[in-house]
Amino acid sequence: METVTEDVTIGDRMAVSARPAGAGRWPGVVMLHEGYGINEVLRRQAQRLASAGYLVVAPDLLGDGQRYDALKSALESLTARQGTPFEVIAQSRTWVIDRRECNGKVGVIGFGLGGGYALAVAGSGFDAAAVNYAVIPEDAIELLRGSCPIVGSYGAKDRLSGGITKLAAALEEHQIDYDLKVYRRAGHSFLNDVPVGPVLLRPMMKIASVGPEPESAKHAWGRIESFFGRHLRG
């Protein structure tokens, strides 16, 4: 399916919008980036979902300023569960659901840092959430009270994968529909299609199994699209 991609402004933040080129009514998806911010990898991920028939908006959670300070602030906001990134996510949900092409359903998908935010807002008006290699908080049971259905993907070589048992227990506690999987060959950021991050650190990141794992990514994207299709197209 052909897509249209453009940069838009939501509040005072830049965002990437990707949508099917043809006429129709589509589910919306708010896409939340890794700690590296909006990059070409994220744009392709947005285009991928748009080509599957979704209205995607990916807001900048970091804003202007020094990258380290912006990332530190975003992590602090996630821990506190309040602040500008949460406002931006809420504005992005409103932006996409107000589009005349939207069918009234909106999901959220996040990667790493964005996965943590996706988990944190899963009970805030979204109809499905895709959480990818996010930190699972200790109070997951309380956090996920009233959550939407969740599909989660982790790499076994990523230490964060140990939290998936806690996530499953919380979802079971509240009888929330879920699909969680740990991929044996994958590590952190395995859904990326090329390595990202500081060039000088990439050899170390590769040793630490951080980065693309195409076979696992293909399967995970299939699960995400199937799960979203089940919960967002009704």
C-alpha cells in the first residue's frame, strides 16, 4: 500500500505523520521513539504501519536542547509519570483521532524509552498497546489496572527481558488480553532495521547484542500487526 509521510507540529513539538495514500477510514497509532529520538529508522517504522493501513503519528518526546539533558528529562518524566512527554502523547492521540480518516480506534506503540511510555499510557484512552523492550516497573500490577490489551516483544539477550514475567503476571491479574514473546536470538533494539546510536559505540553495542535481528523482527512485526488488527479494526 502506498503511503504519504510528512512532518507536522503537535503542540510545540515536531512529529512524523504517515498514512495510507488512498481514501478510507483507518485506525490511528501513536508511535513513541527510542532514546535516540526521531530518526530514519523510526520514519521507516511509521511507514511500515501506514502501509499496513494505519494513521501513524510519531511525536518528538525529547524536544530541543542538548540530547543528553533531554533524554535525562524524559527518563525522569517517565519515572514520575507526569510532565511534557505525557502531554505530547495525549495531544498526539487527540490529533490522530480527530482526523476524518480515523475509524475512532487508536493504538500506541513504543520502543525502549518509548515502550516505557506506551506501557505507562496503556490505560489512558488507547485501544491496544505494543510494548517493545521497555523497563517493567515494580508497580506493574497497579499501573496496568484498566489497561488496554498489550502485545510485547523482548530479546532474550536483553537484560530487560527478565521483566516480562512481571508484566504477564500484572496482565493476568487484571484479565487483560495480551501476547508476550521473548526472542532467543535477539537483544535490545532488535526491531531496528539498521544500527543506530553513536558510531564509535556501535562495535560495543554489537557485542552486547544491541541492534537489528531481522528474523526475530519479522516475526514480531507480524504479531504486532495481527494484534492491532484484532483490537483496532473492529
